[in-house]
Amino acid sequence: MKPGRIDQDIAATHRRAQRFGAVSRLLAVAILAAATIGVLPQAARANYGSTQLRVLTSFPQSFYEPFEQAFERSNPGIDLVVVQRNTANGMRLILERPDFDADMFWASAPDAFEVLKAKGQLSRTTARNTGAPELVSGYPVNDPDHYYLGFALSGYGFVYNPAYLAAHNLPVPTTWADLTKPVYDGHIGISSPSRSGTTHLIVEIILQTYGWDDGWALLSRLGGNLSTVTARSFGVPSGVVQRRFGVGITIDFLAQPTERPDAVRFVLPHNTVFVPASIAILARSRNDAAAERFLDFVLSLEGQSLLLTRGIDRIPVVPGLRDAAAEPARPFDFPGLMNGKTFDASLSASRYNMVNLLFDEFIVRKRPVLASLWRRVNIISSAAPSPQAQERIDEAVRELVGPPLAEARAVDRSGALSIDDMPAGLPGSEALQDFTHELRSSIEVRLRRAGEILDALAPPQDERGLLR
């Protein structure tokens, strides 16, 4: 009986494959046989001339997909697999799950990389010659030790709804201090730094710029003006679109929501801060060569040019391309919120989760109380109080603006309690639970004292009366 077509193809392939040895010969036969009947098994596809590179990122699909497609076109032997998580969840996957399969970490918040570096989760690489200076707005573009590299620049600012502001007769804020003004009471949204790496960074920058005590004072006043704290960064521009609040604190590339982007505007305050979005190879990577190729691509002229496309809208670190970016495209000449200071990434990493815990307990958990107390302070202060009454108002304000924990104790307790090593979602050690209870009690005592002072000046229902 004459051999069928499948048998003839297999036999021919078998003869051609002899020079490659027994293993190559059998693989070629299996692949051709499967292709002839129209089915290529998944195992064969995964092992035949392809390397899988797994990238964990906080960027949305609209951002990473153009990079994924362009990289795979120029590197056909590498299958790029992207796993999307927000920064906080991505960090927890790396820190809490040693078996989590990922080769690279790619995110906006550079201080998150510093935490991973301190925990030994990153692999050292080589800085590429992009021509970028060492600092942008006081923040290093690349890790000085080359464990992570900056590839794009983003500015922090305010997304706002013009129709909402007009309806409430509100001006467009132009500085960070503007957000603490009484006129914005109940009109501002922000995400929690414990759930958003971008928000954590701005909180840390405020603390480093103004100092621990004055930084928490600003955050307390800001907390009094918050309408809500969203669960994710994407909830801020979405809330502005839906007119749940009029102004949102966010980063430039998140300021254009997918729903009705024409309904909002984005403004960079005069004292904004530009930060580098970064990329790193993880210490657990099993595909270092492919990871280095992706680093090369992201920092190449082609990869940097993708940053200028609509839907990505980032400022490249390559100087020749920055001029084509949307204004302002000169972040390296911009003093920014750091005001000439250099951001201390090591300090940020050492207290990363402590700052998140303090913000959650003081600003998020007590947001309604802060809002009520600051509203009462503003109403009473506007009623031309007597000098004696003003002294009492100042006393109440001191209770409101004080940091939730002294800076030295925050650093000490962060190390003693190993807060940065505590898996998410677990109750924590008995010592950590005791500390959290003590922190909550301390905050509640101070807020209660502020309320009692204001009650003595004027009961809540009489606050619009003259106090002389």
C-alpha cells in the first residue's frame, strides 16, 4: 500500500533532520505531523524557538500593549507576557511569593523599586547611554547602583472638571498649598498610598520637602478637604469625570480617563514634581538575556518614540525626543516640589509601609472627623474671633496638624515591628496589633481634644455666630 501524504511528509522530514541528531529529528517529525493535521500542540509551540519573558507592570493595557507588539516584531524569538497589577499588589507578589514567576518589574513609582532593591529582589544591570542628566526635579533618573533604570518622566498634578468647578464657583488650583484652602472643602479626591504607588510617592515627597512635622500638617489640612479616598489610582480621574468631586490628585498619564476624556483637564502646579517611571530585572529572573533585550528596546529610539504616541503621552528620557513631548517638556530644568533638594530614596524605602499605615490611620480612617473639625475651625475663624478665642483656635489647630507619630519613633517602630515584612491581609504580630491600637488611641485623643476646644468656643450649631 502506498504511503499516505502524512507518512510521506514525515519520512521526508525524518531524512532532512538526520544531521541534527536524534532529538532534533524527533522534534521536527512531531511538529510537522501536528502542523499537517492543522494542530500544533501548546507544548511544542512553547519550546520551539521561543523564549517567554514575563513582565509584571502597573501600567494599563493601553500603555504596555504598543511596547509588547513592537518588541515582539523586532524580537520574534521572545514571547512577551505581561502581568498587570497595581504597584502595591505587584510589590506584595514579589515580596510575599518567592514562587511567583516574573522576570521584570515595570512601574511608575521609583521608590517602590528602592524597597525591592533593599529586599534583594532586583538584579544589577548596566545603565544605557540615553543622554539624560542624573537628576530630574531632585529625583535620580537611574538608581546610582543600576538596579533599576528610568525610562520615562511623568509630572504630578491635578485633574479637574471645568463644569464642576464653574458650578461650585471654584478656581483651578495652581499649587499644592491651594488644595488646603477652605474653598476646596469636600471637592478633592485622592487614592490611598497603601493601594497606589503613585500616591505614596507624592506623600513621601511632601514629607521630605516640607519636613516630617510640616508635611503632616499639610496632609492633615488636605485630608480635611477630601471628598473621598479611592481604592485605586484610576478611580481619581474617573471620579472627576463623574463629578463625584471636582479636583483629583494624580499623575499626568492617568489624567485622561477612558470614559469622556474631553470632560476633564489636567494642570501641573507651579511647584510640581517630575519623577522617572522605572524598569528593573528581578533577581528571580530565569531569562536575563531576554530581559536585557527588553531594557535595550525600552530605552532605544524606537521604544522612547512610543512614549509620544496618544494614549501613552509620556516624556522620554532621551533628550532629542523630549522637545516633541507635550509642554512642559523641560523637566530637567524644573526645580519642582523638592525645591533643589535631592529625594532620599533610601529614607523612603526604610519607612515605606509605616508612612502608608500612618496615612491610612490618620487621613483615610479619620477623614470624616478631620473634615468636620477643619470645617468648624474655618467657620469659627471667619467670624472675627477675639484674641482670647483665637488662642483657643490655635490650640485646636495644633492638635489637628501634629504628626500622627513623631518622626524618630516612626523610624524606630518601623524597624522594631518589621512592618515592611508583614504580609498583606494578615492581622500581624501581637506587637504590631498593639502598636496600631496605641496609634489609633493617640489620634482619637488628639482629635477629641480639638473638638472639645471648638465646642467650648461655639457649639456646632452656633459656629456662624460672632465670637468676641
